[in-house]
Amino acid sequence: MKSRMNFKKYLIISFCVLAACVIISVLFKYPQPGVADQGDFDRVMGASGLVLPDQNKNNPDFQRFFNYTVTDYTIKPYTFIGFGITLFSTSMGYLITAIGFLCRILGSDTFKTGYLAAAYAVLYTFALAVIIKNLNSKNKLLMIMLSLLCLFVFFDGNYLVWFNSLYGEPMMLTTLLLYISSLVYYQYHRYVVKSGEKEFRRIVFTFIAAIFFMGSKMQVITALPVIILMQVKIFRENRELLNRRQFRTLIILSFVLVLYPMELHIVNGAINKDIEYNSVFYGILKDSKNPRQDLIDMGLNPDMAVEAGKHSYLDPKEYTKYAPRTEITEKEFYSKMGSGKLVKFYITHPIRLIQGMEYTAEHAFFTGTSLGHFSREYSEKPVREFNRFTYWSELRGELLPKNLAFIAFVFLAVFAVSIYTYIKNRGFQEARDKVYILWIVMFIGLIQFPMPFIGNGQADTTKQLYLFNFVFDIMLVVSVCWCIDRLLKLVSSVGKRNLGNH
């Protein structure tokens, strides 16, 4: 037992050291890379108390969007109103505000995205280390392989480079890993250590991680049903151990978990309108053979077919009549359109849904970006290529088939094996609970796959698939580890059989 504990300790230390080496070589080696703003940063800046420095705002030659990274921002003085805005904004704002507060204490009013990248890196590495340490695998070779796979896959440069930006994607991935790690940690102490002394604290950790994940980006609200189911399961498992104060605390956290992501959608109403416009005009109508009939099927004015194929970010002059957020569009489109009509259209037009999914599949498995990766001070010519430790993303992009059949096959195969594992481990709840975690992660990824096209048309598809690609990578790592485990057990069984024959 002591030998195994020492092995785990040295494995985790080695994992963290190697992870730090990769992170430093990818993110903090000169020139420091990042991802240029495509217009998303203002929302985060407003929620986090950041503004552009005066020298940038007053510089007519300053180029902020698409081509170059901007890493330095000014921290506004803190006010109660500012804290209130942060409280009801993206959970990313909490992390930025905490870093900004520390900067203020140290006498600086400058926030650098490099600070945020360092915070993400620590949390990201910590979450993976907790998962590896608490999976309760008795096979040392399997744990080594898992650690190496995590380093190769999840520390790919095309994942890490987003850390040095104000995009919500890294917060989304980091908090998902923190949620998975909180569940693994909870299960390990419930079934292996069997220590109930700090059970309530571990349950609270799962709730907090879930809340931060649900608040990371609006698109993850689709994960709310399965997150709630898992938290209800944990609640029920411990209901007899909770005192009244602990019970009330978990009830409050449950309300926050449900209401927080819904509140984010209300606060970001303007963005929702853009998405709604794209879903119809740049999605359903874009390649439609009969856009007027599609509009009639949705109960909308067929005259709006003149805008078919247009998204909500064009110059106002490019719209014929129904430009986004105008009075006539509000009357004829926004007031009559809703998620229910969108869902109903695809249910009644399944071929169109499949065509949309085929389009989405063609854009899967790409986590890079064509946005600029370096500052203008480093290069006047925008640098769009990035190749620091990007071996996995390049391999994945070249080898994995980008079609709907392949994606469906992988999900069905992993699900079938997981059901077999679940049934086989009847009476062994620890193994079954690990399967539950896998199912949650699979559902989060699966529901993300159709969302880019259904919810936003053909706008920004690859970026919207960022979480799906990450979940798909998790499934691949789990699948490879499962195959390694089966192979090792087979070799061990054959070895014992041969030994017995002799």
C-alpha cells in the first residue's frame, strides 16, 4: 500500500513538472502567443472591470481586432455596482476580478492576459492531477500511460494558446475538468478511503465546480439537465448524513446552479438576438431550395427570404430590408421567433437537420484559429500559423474522418462498451459511478455537436465546436486506456495460464 502511495506521489509530481515545461514552452516563451479579439472581449471586459489603456484608445493606428493580440488592459476602480455586474456575469469575470484585485494590492492598475493564462494553467493542471491521482487504478503502467496521454492530448498548443486571451473557451474547459475532478475526488473518498469526516466539504466542491462550469459560457446551458441529475444523485447518497445547516446550504447551491446560467441568457439578450438571426437566415435559409416556404413553415413572413444567407454581423448596407435589430425585424422576426419554433422546424424537417449535422461534422476536430497569434510589436504582418506543441491537433486533423458516420460510430461504440461495463459491475458501485461520469461528459459533448448549426447557423462553427472537440478527446483517451487495460489483463491472464500449465 505504501509503495503504491509513493508511486502515485512521484507520478503526480512528474506529471505536474512535465505539464509546467509544456505550458512554459507554449505560452510563456518569447514571443508570447495568444488569440486576437474577434469582437468577443468587450462583454468580458465590461463584466470584469477592464478597459483599454488610454494610449491604445487614443491611438488612431491601434488595431485591436482579428490580426494582433492585445494583452494589456487597465483595471477600473472597484465599485459596488462593478462588483454587482461581475456577480451576475460570466464566471470568468470572478477569476479576472480576483487577479485584478491582487494587482491592485501590489500597486498596479494593469491587467495582463498572461496572468489569466497562468491562473488557467495552474487550475487546468491541478484538475488533471486530481483526476489521475484519484481514479484508483492499481495498474502502474496504465497510470503512466494515462498521464502521458493527458500531457500529449490536453496540453496541445492549440488548446493552451487560447488561455492567453479573454475568450470564454479556456474557462469552459478548465471548469469542466474541475467539475470532473471534484466528482472523481468525491467518489474516491466515498468508496476507497471511506472517510465521512469531510464529506460535506467534498459535496460542496462538486456544486461550486458545477456552478463555475455552467457560468463559463452561454452555450453550456444545454448541460444543465445532466449536471442537475448528478448533483441530485450525490444529494440523495448523503441525505442521512447531512445536518440541517448543511442541508440548507446545498439547497441554496442547487438554486444557484439552476438560476445562474438562466440569468446569463437574460443578461446577454443582445447576443441571443444575433444568434437567433444567424440560426434562421445563415442556417435554415442559407442553402435552402425554397426559403420562402421555410419561413412559412416557421410561421414567419416569407418576404424575409430576401435576407437568406446573411448573418447578423454584416454592414447595414448589405441587408435588403430586414437588418438585425431594426424596428421592422423586431416586429416581423424577433417577436415571432423562438427556440420552440426552431426545434419544431428541425423535427418536422429531419433531412435538413442531417444536412446541418453533416456540415458541422466537416468542421469538427479543428481547435486552431485563423485569428492573429502575436502582438503587432512582434510582427507587422499578422501571424496566423501556430505550431508550438501542436502534434496532437495536427495528427487528429489529418487522421480522423470528418463525417457524421464516424462521429456517430465513436459515440455509439463508447456508449455500448460503457453499458457493458455498467452491467458487468453490478454490486460494484465505484465502477458504476465512474461510468456515470463518462456518460455526463459524453452527453455534454453530444449535445454540443448540433448546437453550432441549429443555434447559430454556419457562423463561427469551428469555435463553437471547441467544447465538443475537447469532450471527443476525453472519449478517445478513455477508450485508449480501456484498450490498454484489457490488453494488460489479457497478457496477465495468458501468463498465469502458461505458468499453471508448467
